[in-house]
Amino acid sequence: MSVSAKRRQARILAVQGLFQLDAQGDDLLGQIPGFLADSGDEIGVTEYAAHLIRGAWARHPRIDDLVGKVSEHWAVNRMPPVDRSIIRMAVFEMMDPGGPPAPVVIDEAVELARIFGGAESPHFVNGVLDAVRKRLADDASMASD
């Protein structure tokens, strides 16, 4: 399996895990290792999925605040849960030092939205993540001034 295929599989697992956490709350965190082990995926895939799940969930209040600031007419808690999970994972991945470039993250998130979301999900996820990307780039340039 190629590196990009492994990353895609890890992202699929991460979206599934984040969706469950969103529905059931922090009590599910202890079950994530078992969920990932049950997937049957190789260790590199499950390790990256665990990194995405833990990182996105730990930072979801901050991520939700950022997403809320850039998404027009959409409160984060009113977004479709699958879209919200994809967005949280992708924003974490964009914020993660040493992670893939934002355009790669966005493309992967849009593909996941095509697979798991509704008819409007790819367009919606792309728009929100592009706005987040711009905001993060603006914040980084302001910090370096």
C-alpha cells in the first residue's frame, strides 16, 4: 500500500472515530485503541489515525471556534456531523507542524466528503477548509511580522 493510500485509510478511520466521539462524547476516548485495532489495518495506518483522532478531538473547541469564524451562516453545531468530523480532522492536520501541505489536506477532505457526506458536502467542506487555510496563513504572516 502506498503512503498516500495509507494516509487516506488513516483519515477514513479518523473521521469514523471523530464522528463517534462527536455523538457519544469523551467517554468513548478509551475505546479508540480497540476500534483501531479491530479495523485490521497495519500499525502505521492506525497510529496516524490515532494521532488525527486524539489531536482533532483535544483541539476541537479551538478548531470549532476557528471554523465558526470563517463559515458564513453556519454554526458549527448545526453542520452535518459527518462534515463536521471531516472538517475537524482536516483543520487539525493543517495546524499540525510537519503535516502535509494544506492543499493536499483539503483535497483529501473533499474526497472523504464525496464518499461519506451528502450531495453538497464536497463543496461545503472545500469552502470552509479554504477559508480556514487562508485564516491560518494570515495569522502566521501576522505572527512573523
